[in-house]
Amino acid sequence: MRKAAYVVSVTFPLLLVSCAALNPEGRLQNGFNAIGTDTLLSEIKTLSSDAFEGRKPGTDGETKTIAYLEYQFRQLGLKPGTPSGSYLQTVPLAGIVSKPEAQITVSGKPVPAEYKTDYMAWTTHFTPEVTVKDSDIVFVGYGVTAPEYGWDDYKDADVKGKTLLMLVNDPQVPDPKDPSKLDENMFKGSAMTYYGRWTYKFEIAAQKGAAAVMIIHETPMAGYPFSVVVDSWGGENFTIQRPDNNAKRVPVQGWLTYDKAAQLCKTAGLDLADLKSAAVKKDFKPVPLTGAKASFHIENTLRKIESHNVAARLEGADPAHANEYVIYTAHWDHFGKETGPTGDRIFHGAADNASGTAGLIELARAYMKLFPRPKRSVLFLALTAEEQGLLGAEYYAENPIYPLKHTLADINMDVLNTWGKTKDMVLIGLGNSNLDDTVADVLKSHDRTFTGDAEPEKGFFYRSDHFEFAKQGVPAIDPEPGTEYIGKPADYGKQKRDYFTAHDYHKPSDEVKPDWDLSGAVEDLRALFEIGDRIADGQYYPLWNPGTEFKAARDAMMKR
């Protein structure tokens, strides 16, 4: 979701030969028929209803959600997804509600900053309180160290114990031949790399020993308004329970609005626009904000909880290959509810991601109608805590129920198409693997095309659960709604996505709308059903393309 796209030139080699490819319509038709708008809408309405309380991990909403999913999978006749005979994989999470106070001064003069208006701050340290006192503030550009690009924003500067002010996204290096464009040889041009993600920026700051990080928010570069940062991090946040209580993480993580960052720099005698210009050059060096100090005091309300991934299994028909898997994923969680002076605000998460979770149920129903079944097994995996940083996927990828070496692919669903049929499908991460060829061949057989992400600068490939599988080396795709809506104006899809991002994304208003048309979602799900079946029934394991950053992990895994 939240994407526009451009049409790309594709070829259609048939790499995965299967009985599905030889006779797709006859063999798959019962499965196609099992996926319908009525059942899909009913499941979305149930999962996004007030009764499910916003599906936040560790709440009654989780209890209701995982019970509903287990019931659906059991009723369909799917086997429990874990070898122990349970549909649930326990995911140990630590819940932290941070109450921050920040004081920023320049030469003793306060620079007032209001929580949730000017800044957000929290901690992943599982401890009652975190304090940072009079920490020097240093502007570190984009906060990136990337040897393969000959790039180092830190230049061996000692930033231990300091507060790092940094820009969001990758270094926006202009093309030397055309400054109006980005240099395609640096950080993939306009396509965000992992260096542009906030998760990376916090990770590298921790390695450098920083006391705090404040990422400067800019809506075009972040891909969402500051209100999304507030809604995403303003309540209880989660992390995976770890033995060191996350002591190795940077103590204070946060965001600062662009206007407040500009005011801070100006008070310190600097111009933020000039700093941004300097930061796109390899010779950039960290710039101390002379006299600027930051102090933080964060009081935490702590709890340890057991959240759950929900897993159901369709056993492969070939005993020689039944221990090999194709995984479909969708995150079941959202942001729960908040209690305020006007009552409860429930974050319904209808599109994000009751729709994808309902799609997982629909695909499971389709596979149960499939005969003969594919030779490999299929795992339907509803993941927890995606909204908290892909934690359920991260936990599964680090503690897989079935070995990742024997996992052929992950097909992820995060927000289905709710606005009607399209001629195309968007494939986030296009060009990473030869899964592209399977997608292209399936869509071509149904007179459809696929397109690539037209907003690669927003880094959508790194923002949903498939990324955790990719990091471990498993080929993964994130199919998203297309943009060429049948019978609609050319900009119809973009208008809908832009409105959703501005008004409904991560807000209580993400509810089932009267004008929803799920016919396009059904077509997309039928395509994903056929794509997964071809992989599960094919002759070869999918491969990462040469030069892709995930290929080395897969190659090393397959050698073990």
C-alpha cells in the first residue's frame, strides 16, 4: 500500500515448471473459487471490529485475534504449524511505555521542545528509567557508514556519550552529470537502501557508543507525516526479550521535526539547509553544534509478555520434499486503543493489516481445495508486532520453526487492494530475485502485468515482515496493489493511496469504508495463490540475483 509505481519491461521465462504451469486453470480452479469478496470482507470486518480492540500484542485484543485465527485454520483442516502440535509460536516481548522529558539548550539558553509536537523519544532499554545528562549535540549528516560506497559520515569522530542529530533516508547524492537527479551509483540512486532506514541509524549509533539519536523528520524522505511517528511510538512499544535487556542499544531513540531542528541549528549559529548540502558529499565531517546540550529523562512502565505468531501447515504431497516450505506471511497486529478525555480511540487497522490477515485465511482456504497438492509444504504464518519493528518476523527468522535453508520463499501481504480491479500488480523489491519471473508468468497468463515501486526512496522493501526473511537469505517478495485501475482515471490509485497515507494510515480512521471494492483484492490473492503453488511444486529453489545484498547470506546458508 501507499505506493505509486512505474511500468517496467519484463520478460517471461518459465523457470519453475510444475503441474500448475502445465494445467493451471483446471487444477487451481477450485482454489480460485474458494477466494471470494464476501468471506474476505467478513474476515476483515471481524478482525477490525471494536471487539478486537485494535489487535495490540499483549492485550485482550491479541487473545481474541490469535483465537480467531487458530479457529479459522483448524476449521479449514490445516495442521498445526509447530512440531509440538500447536498453532502458536511464542514470541517473548518486552513492553515499554516511555514517559520522556527532554531539555535542549544552546550556551545555556533553552530551545523549548514539546513532546509529540516537536519531538518523540523513547528507549528500548528494559529498565525503570534512562537518563542522559548534558550530552553534546553533533550533526552527523545521514549517520551512514557504507564501505562499499566509500562513505563514512563519522570519519572516526568520537561520538561516545553524545546526542546525534541526523537526516532521514540515504545520502541524497546528486548525479554529477545531471544534478536534478540522484547518482545511480551511490545508494541505488532514488531507491532507499537499508542505510536509509531508521533501524539502521539507531544500530550504527549504538555501535558508536552514542547516548541518543534524534532523526530529523521530513515527510517526503520518511514516507509519512510526523503524526505517524507520534501514533507509532507514543504508546507502549515492544522489543524482543533479550538477556542483556537491550543494554547494547542506544539509550535514547527519537525523532525531531524539521522546523525544530532548524531552530536548534540556527540558535547554534548554523543553517540546517547548508548542513544538508554538505552532508551529500563524501568529504562531510561531523559538525558539533557549539554550546548545544541535550538532556533526557525517561521513566518506563515495564512488562514482559508472551505474544504469538500463528502458524498453520499444509503438508506437501511428496515425502521427499515435504520438509521444504513456501511461507505466506501477514501481520495480525495493530496499535490497540488509547483512552482519552473523549473516551477510547481504537486503532482498527482494517486495511493495515486486517486485510492481509484475512487474505492469509483466504489463501489457506484455497489451498485446502487444491488437488493434487504441491509437492512441498506451505506454511501460513500470521505474525505479531510488525508495527513495533517487524518483531514477530524477526523472531521467526532467528528461531524458525522449519529451517530457513529449506524455505524456498516468503510471500508477504501487508494491505490488500480495497479499490477495485487493476491491470497490474506492484512488486516491491523488483529485480532482487528470479521470483520476478514467476510473478510475471502467472500475471501474463491472466492478461495482467506487474510494475515496480515508483517511490523507492521511501524504502518500502525494508518496512514489512518479508524483510526479516530476506535479511536471513530467504528470497522474499512483497506484492502490493496495482496502480492501473480498470475504468478509472490514470491517477485514481495515487489519489486513493495519498489520501489513505495522509488521513488513515496508523490512525483510528483505518476502518472498512462504504466504498470499498474487494474485487481487485480477490484477483491479487488468486495470483498469489498460483505464484506460491508454482514455487511449491517447481523444480528449483528461487535465487537472489547477482549483486543483491541478500545473496551472500543465502549462499552461505546453502553451503552449510
